[in-house]
Amino acid sequence: MRNLLTTLLLALLAVASQAQLPPQSVVLPGIDEEGMKARFAESDMQQLEGIWYYPNEEMTLAIEKWDGEQNIGYRIILLASGDIELLPGTVMGYVARSAVDNKFRLWLYSQRSHVTLASPLECVATLNADATSLTFDPPHWKVKVRVNFARFLPSLFRGVSVIPEKEEEKLPVGFKKIYPAGGNGNVFNEIRYL
């Protein structure tokens, strides 16, 4: 019973932590990669800001400072994608700082609702030391059900219990920074032929 209450409490906390986020994404008009590069070139950029490539989804994204909701300092905007249903300028998620310098709270919208996205999923993201990659591992949970047929001391031990269990560790996914990359706009770790 205590495990079930713990699971319900964790679920309520997750819903409460998402309450400050917009429930659906918006599409910002007039956003493209060249325009974002120009905006970044004119601003005093922080390490997290820039243009990033998300190889798992083949998307180019921008992370920029955002003065929206409290405690959320950045938003993630789609610049280009192989998915033609997603429009450039779609807000894909948000990023918030944590007490640890290279760790961030990251929310990515996880469901599609026609043209917009919905249901932000929270992850913990890690920025590497040279600010060239931002990795995250979405939460993986499974539920284990235990049935006690012997029912020894049934007043102490329930016949059926539900136990949440974290799945095994998997390789994290993430973004690779492509702008600014040493001031020349080339992808990090890419061989340049002269």
C-alpha cells in the first residue's frame, strides 16, 4: 500500500511540476536558421544558447533565452526537420537551470495534436564541459505486480502489491551544437578540408 501511495505521490508531483509550462506548443512566425544566427550574433550568448542538431530525430533546433514562465530560462525552437508536418518556429520544449552548473531540467513535448505539440515530458539534461553536447535520458519506468498466494499473515502482507521499478540504464540521447562552433559555423568534430 505504501508503494502505491508513493507512486501516486510521484505522479502528482510530476503533474504539478508541469503546471507552469504551456500545455501546448506554439508556432512562432518568421523563424529560420539564418535569422537565428543573426540574432545570436547580436546578443551576448550563454553556453546553452545556439543552434543544435538532434540526430535521433534529424532536427535542427535553436535554444534561446526566454523570459516567460518563472524558473524557465530557455525555450527550444524547431528550425528544420524532415517531418514536413512540423513547421519551422514550433516551440519544441523548454529548459530550466538547476543547482548544478551543467545540469538542467528539460521538457520536450511528447505528443502531437494536429500542427501543435502537447504533453511536455521532463528529463534531466547534462551539458558537457565544452558546451558542444546536451545529453538527456527520458525516464524509463515499468510496473512489477507481485501476488502472494501463501498470504502468510494477511493483515501485514497484502495478497497483491504493485511495485514501480526503474528500467536498466540506456545510452542517453541528446543535441550536438552546430552554431556557434569556434566562430566559423561548422559542426563540431567535423573534418574540414582546405
